[in-house]
Amino acid sequence: MFRLGFELVRGQITQKLHQEVFVALDECRLGEHSSESREAALQDVVFDYALRPFDLRRPPLLRVLLIHTDNGEQYVLFVIHHIVADGLSIRILVREVGMHYQSLVSASGWEPAPLPIQYIDYAIWERERATRTSREGLDHWLAQLGTEWPRLRLPTDFPRPAQRSHRGKVHRFMLDETLVTELRNSAREEGVTLFVMLLAGYALLLAGLSGIWNIPVAVPMSGRHRAELEELIGFFGNTVICYARLAQTWTLRQLVAEIQRGMLAAHAGQDVPFEEIVRAYGGAHASRNGSMYDTMFEYLDFRTQQYDLLGLDEQQWELPESLDFEVEVHTQTAKCDLFLCCWELGPRLECIIEYDRDLFEAGRIAGWSEAYVGLLRGMTRNLDQPMVSLTGRLVEEANVRPQLSGLFDEFNYAAVDAGGHV
């Protein structure tokens, strides 16, 4: 994948495979700093290096920076363009770089196991499969999404600009061990995954915020359906829409069942490229400043794993978090209006909400994160309660926050006990 370049030929993006490419190792030395200023200086270097644009015509679409600090620490930063690699690819790359480094230091002569296939084989499979299933797959999605491309209307602090800037920020929060355990237990009782429980809470939050009960949420899929793909570096992902059609009279248990149905339907159609689905709806996706969806949800389970490189100097190579999910060095971009991502951090879940700062104030997003946690707590206590009862309690709590005053006025929820308590 790192030999691929991308060129515009007669209005179409085409791939060009280069015979040889070389990855240069850039180096940077930080000057003398106090412990406090050193961290800020390091973040500035990382941020600046990560935001440098790639020329897609000239591979490799990968660059590496070795950072030396004045206290003897060293950091290695990998920056990869998403067009050639997905999240799992980063794990593979870091592991293999570490193993190669260890073999050089120890003169062990380690070599990676030969791959059963290459990315080009996957590309051929995808082209053949698309030819066979395109019409059937599109019919599936047209039946799921309806005659018009689904959009979600969220209340905003600022008018939506005519031209989207994609300027973003993130808000970080945590789901504690007790709550995560209770969510897992509830999921087990309902015969669903923790992913479904988290997404159900998010859908309920979005319904309460927007006053809309048909909730479309974009969900990234790994796309690695076969065992042969597990060790390949490349971009395999696809985006699907979980489209939940809710009713205000439903209980939380019915909500969870509908989210499960929506995700099963999305899984059934995951082989259809997202851009083909959008294209089938004409220009509807461009009606909101070029964004193809308004909100996204992702659940990850590998971001805190470490690779112990055979005890090399008793060091560990820690899997680097994508800059998109690290608050201190966030790339300050927004993929859509609102993006919730959760990942495992020991027995807890760490969460971020990435948001469009042209639309929302930081205080409002903080309030929404608190409401989300309250919704999840309420779900674990009684899945037989009406959905609107739980959202009403959290709406009332949000209304008393000064920075969120008036947010839910138009929805006329009943004022009941705050905090999601049953």
C-alpha cells in the first residue's frame, strides 16, 4: 500500500503503483524545557507534523518522526494518510517495526511470516463482488433508508455556515467500572452486545436533542471479513448507516431491540461501498455543506494494548492513539456535526465527543456527555420504563445548566426528577 500514489485523470481518481519508495526518518530535537513546558513543546511538534498535508501523487503516504527531548526520552510518531491504511493497519505497522528493531539490536534475524495474499488480491475480490452484488445491495439500502437520504436536525449554538470549515474539537469523559459492568450485564440479559447498548443510549440522546424519532447514525465497519486479511496493511473499512425508527411510546427494551435490528440490517449491507449508496440518492448528501452524515458512533477495543518486544531493555512499545482521539494533540477537525467514540481502558470506557466548533459551544457538548451517561445509567436500572420518561428527566437537568438554558424548550418534555434516576 505504501507504493501507491493517487492521480486525477480525466476527472477520475486513479491509482499508480510505484516500483520503489523510501520512507525517510525525520528527526527533531527539543530544546531545554521544564517538565511542564516540555510536554507543551512536544505537543506542538506532534501537532505541526501531523497536520502537514500529503501530496497524494507521491508515495509513500507515510512519514515518520523521531523526537529527541532534552531529558533523554525519545518518541516515534507515525503519520499515515487514511486512504492507504485503517486503524488495524497501525497496530500491524507498529508491531512489525518493533520486531524488526528488536531483531537488529539482538541480531536474531527475525523475518515476518509470508502473507498468504496481498492487498491487490483483496482489491480484485472487491471488484468482482461489487459486480455481482451491486444492484441487490443498493436495493437493500434503499429499502432500509427510504426514498430520501436520512438527515438529523440537531439544535446548534451558531447558525450553520454556508461553507463547512470542518473545524473541530473534542470533549473527553469516562464511563466508570460500575456502569460498564451494569451495561454488560444488561446487554447479556437482552442477548445483545455492549456496542448495541452504547449505541442505543446515543440514539436516545439524539432523539431527545433533535425531537426526531427516526435516527440515522453512521458506523464505521472494519471490512476484514476473511482471516487472510488480518495481517494486511491497507484500507478495508466501510461506513454503514444504522437507521433506527423509534416511537415515543416505546420502552427502553424496545429501543434496544430496534438498535439491534438496525445494526443487523447494516451488517447485511456492509459490502456495498458507502459512496455507491450516497450516489444512489443523487445530490442529497451535499445539502448539508458536503457532509454525507450528521452524526457517527464508533466503539473500539484495542487502543490501549501494548506490544512487549520480548523484553528489549524492559521497554514496551505502546500502540499510539490516532490523533483524532487524543485531546491534547487533536487535529482540530470534525468529520460531521457530532461523533461519539468509546474504547476500553481497563475495566472502564473512555469516550470522546468530537464536534463541529462552528456549530456548538464547549459547554453544550459537556452537558450532552453528562446526559448520555445519565441515559446509560437509567437504561441499566429499568429497561421497561418509557423512553420519554428517561429523556425527560435528563432534559430537565440539562435545562438548569446555564450554558444549556433553553436548549430543549421547543420539545415540551415533562419536568421530572433529574439525573436519570428511576
